[in-house]
Amino acid sequence: MTDWAGRTAAEIAAAVREKRATPREVVAAHLARIERLDGRIGAFRTVRAEAALAEADEVGARGDLAGLPLAGVPVAIKDNVAVAGEALRVGSAATRAAPAGADHVTVARLRAAGAVVVGLTNVPELCVFGTTDGVYGITRNPWDPSRSAGGSSGGSAAAVAAGMVPLALGNDGMGSLRIPAANCGLVTIKPGHGVVPAGIGEGDWFGMSENGPMATTVEDTRLMLDVLAGGPPGGEESGAGLRVAASLRSPMAGVTVSAPYRQALREAAGVLMRAGHQVRRADPPYPSSLGVTALRHWSAGTSVDARELDPRRLVRRTRVHAAIGRRFARSAAAGKGREELRGRLEPFFAEYDVLLTPALARRSPTAGPWHERGWLRNVLANSSYSPFTPPWNLTGWPAMTVPFGELPSGAPCAVQLVGRPGSETVLLGLAERIEELRPWRRTAPL
């Protein structure tokens, strides 16, 4: 019998469509891998073993099986996106335990494409911080279990990196797709505003949060993005001669970039130059106030999500974050700060087609109970290792993480690609070229 766990989504779907595998055997293989590994990794809050097998049988009996882009592909869903019949806990004891009455539109699109939901993945409470730990456990990086998988889509990233699923749904309000993807050696894209339906929390963090795919290859990322978006995003593929700005400057003042991430940036720039692109060292004109702007929007989004919850059931770091954010909610909703940032950065993106940066400034914090530690300690830890992601939520422009190189521990390193609105296909094309010229190991050796 073929072990389908660890295969790409594209391989699995092709095999199921061609009747070389059944959805049940594919899902059963991944459930067995989850059972074997997740006790060490902590990727899932809940696993839908019986329901997933039943749904796999339903997919196998569909009359349109031969045309399904994700036929029989097991997927994991971040636990802030509704799955019918499952509680939506968002990493918190303060949320309702009642099951969701219907799938979120993105989940419905995945199911319509033939995917099978095997479980909901762990998140930090209310998806606030860049480490995934809380009342439902600690999620570890499968490449280096001493380290956090990152957050807030940490459970989704860990599940894919460990080969427990080939695809997972996550979302990104300040880097929550790109941070754990960078830690765990995955490809992800935060699409630009409006490309994929959002509907996350109580208002998408003022429109900054976007749903997106997590995968081990660019092909799988593109495949899942097309399903989530209801069709391929617009725009042209990247050809030769793109103008690429390579920047090591942290958007957040005072944050330095560690040697492995500096090296990844330089080598990735060299790869793109050899691929025929015009790469120049150039720094975006980030305003000195960007860190303050990001903190105001980040905390204000949390204050809105926590508004109807019992604060006594929230962990302390979340309570403090929400309390700070309440004073900024009105100004964040008005959007003036975000509009000013877009205006400042638009001339740069008129001169350059794509921005290349390190994905992170350094490796993720140690895996542990960060939810039991103070608010300031959490904010400083997050800001010092992931300063490159927030600007592109504030602007609403697409950005993606691509694995590139290794850390001294052997865990993956990564770079970030950023484009102007509507450039998702350009970014995916560049990522595909990087993958072709500098392929990466797809799953952790567990």
C-alpha cells in the first residue's frame, strides 16, 4: 500500500481523480501520521477522525470526482475559521463551546473542491501573538521542537511541516501566516485585500486580516489559493526583467537582523539576478512611527475581538493587549494611518515591482508557556523576531514567505516577497523560480 502522508496536494488529487487512490486511504494515512506525531508537536486542537473518514467516502462517491482540484486532499483549518459542527474556540477558554452551524466560505470552497477537513489547528488566544501556546497546549516547530512554531497560524504550519496534512488554512493580520511559515519551512501567501474572503473575528482587524494557504510547494500554494479565491487571481505571471529591491532594513526601528537571515537575503538576491531580474539594494521609506502605528492597530484589533468575551477567562497578556487597544479602536477604524503609509510607500513600488526582505530577523522564541508571561515580554519577543511582516497588513498588499537556506540548528530559513496590489501571480512566479533554482526540503525528518 502506498503511504500518501507526505505527498503534495497536487500528487494526491491527481491520484484520486485517476482512481489510483481512494480518498479514504489517503485520509486514513494522514490520520495515522497525526496520531503518531501530534503528541510531540501539538498542532491540532481537535482531530475529526471519524467525521473525516465519512466525508472522505462522500468525496469518493461524488459524480464530479474527476474534475475536483483537491480531490481527497486532507486539509487542516485554523481554529478561528468556522467548520460546521465544530466549536470555534480561537485558542481561548472565553469563547463559546457550541458547534458552528455552517462552514466559513473558505472552508465551503475547500470542501467543494474535494478537500477533506481532518481537524482544527492550535492558535494563541484570539490569534494575537507570534507564538502558539495557551490553554490548548504548546505548538512546536517540527524542525526544532525546542522552538515555537510561531503564530498565530502556528498549528496549521506545524501540521503541514510535519506531513500531517499537505495543506492548511491560516490567516494573517500582522504576519500570522508568514511568521510560522518562515519558522517551519513552508510556502505561504498573504493575498492582497479582497482576493480571498476574510470574515475573521469581529471585523478582520479593520480589514488587515486575510485568509490564505500554507503548503510545502509553490504549486500547492497556487492550487489552494485558486480554490480559496474562487478562481485564479488576476494579473500576469512574472517574466524576466522584474525590478526587485532587496532590503535588509527593519521596518521597526532598533531591530537588527541575524546573520542567517542576512545571508538568506543576499543569496536569494543572487538567485533572482541569475534568473534575469534586475536586483538592486534599496530600502523602502518606512516612517519612524511605523512601530507605533502597528502596535496601535494590532492592539485595537484585539480589543474589538475581545469586546463580548468575559475578561476573567482571558489570559493576562490578552487582557492587557485588549485594554491598551481600546483607546485606539476608533482611530484604527478610521484608517488614516494606513492610508498615509500607503501614500508613503506607493512611489517606491512604482520604481520597483517587488520587494525582497528577510522573512524574519531571527529564529523563533523557545517553545513554552508564553501565555503565562507578561504582556511587555511577549510584545518585545514578537517585535524583535518578526519586524518585516506588519507593514503589508497595514497597506493591504500581497506578501509571501519562501523557504531559503538553513539556520545553524538545521531548521529552515526564509525570505519574504512583497508586491503592489494585484501582484499575487507575479510573487508566485518569482517563488516558483526560487524553488526551481534553490529547492528546499519539504517536510521535517520526524
